[in-house]
Amino acid sequence: MDEEFINLTLENLDQEHVCCIIRTRTLHPGVEAKRAWLRERLKEGHVFRKLHEKATVFIEYAPLESAWVPIVGDNYFYMYCLWVDGSMKGHGYGKSLMEYCIADAKAQGKSGVCMLGSKKQKAWLSDQAFAKRYGFKTVDATDNGYELLALSFDGTVPSFCEAAKQMTIEEASLTIYYDAQCPFILQTIKMIKNYCEDNSISACFLEVDSLMTAKNLPCVFNNWAVFYKGKFETVNLLNPDSLKRILKK
């Protein structure tokens, strides 16, 4: 099955689709932002592996030391996303991608692989029940139910940065931290800005534009984090209904 997959490289990045939002002729701003972000991350050992056809089947992971998340640990991979969508499910693609990541970690002498999870599965996080079948276990947790899952090869474990467990900020208005790791983010930001402008809602949008910023965020983060009235709300991307529910609090 390995021959069905391809890894993005600096040489093929501009020609290959990036799975989440597939376009043929029309450039998509979120996809182009993702390509620009990936172009720098690939130089740091970031891996984006996908099914070699137009389908949403891929895994994305990076050395934890250079992963844009407020998680620390020695010699781990951090898995941003493992996604198999729609009719592609049930063909063993998820299994193949997960086993590739684990084998890659072992081949590089890594101490393990980790990922963000929660006590209740979140829509924009990888399937943690699937990961647990491979031995991933909760090794750290926040007071509001988010968990750090890890598959350790040598008994060592990563942890959330201390700042990530803070989960509060001084700003009371709707505040969103985001980066370009997900192609859906730009269109979501545009939707939220339009909604807030139309309804005279104060909002603050803070782009996470460096590794240092990401490692010191005041909350858990995979590529997106929402605060309202100074309290952390979610790592899920928002739609109009979910935004309205938050603003009613």
C-alpha cells in the first residue's frame, strides 16, 4: 500500500494538492497560505504524507521541538492531523498512515509520538480512540478536559508547557489565536470578522507567526484557539452557530 502514498517536498509542493481543500484551477487563499507555511516547515523535518490522488487522506507530523504547539518534550514527533474522509474510510489508509509515522519515529531514534486530545472527542482533532489502539495514552491534562496523548518507546513522556494550562487571558472581547497550518483558517477568520462587524462585536485576531509564540500560548493549541470574556473556549474552528453560542455566554 505504501506505493499509493506520496510525501510533500520542496520540489513537489507547488504542484501537489494539500488534501483538506482540493481545487483544480482556482487558487484558494487558505491553500496558498498553507503552502507558504509548509515551505518553511518542511526544512525543519515536518512531514506531510498523503494518498496520491485527489482525496482527503493524509497525516501531518513534525519534530516536537519545532512543532508550533505549546508542548515540550525530548526527541518526540508531534502529530498535528491524521484524517481520512468520506468514501476513503474503510480501506486501511488510516492504519497505513499511522504505522508509517510510528515506523518513521523508530527509524529516526525518536522517543515516541504525541498528539492533542480531549476527554470528549473534538471535531477538529484527530481520532484519539483510533490512536489509543496503537498504545497512545494520556500523559498530561488540563483542568478543562484537554489531554496530551503519547506513544512512548522509552518511558519518557512530553508535557504541556506551563503557560498552556493557564486557559485565561486579560482581554475580555472575543479573541482568537490562529496560524496558517490549516487551509480552512483564513476563510473561517473572514467569516468571523464579517459577523462581528455586522453585529458590532469587538474581536481580536492574533496570528501565531513564530515557534516561540506558539510554545508560549496561554492555552492548548493545534492551529486555532478561541477565548471569550477572558476564558478559553475551544480549539474547534467556528461556524456561525457555534460562534453565536459562545457569544451568548
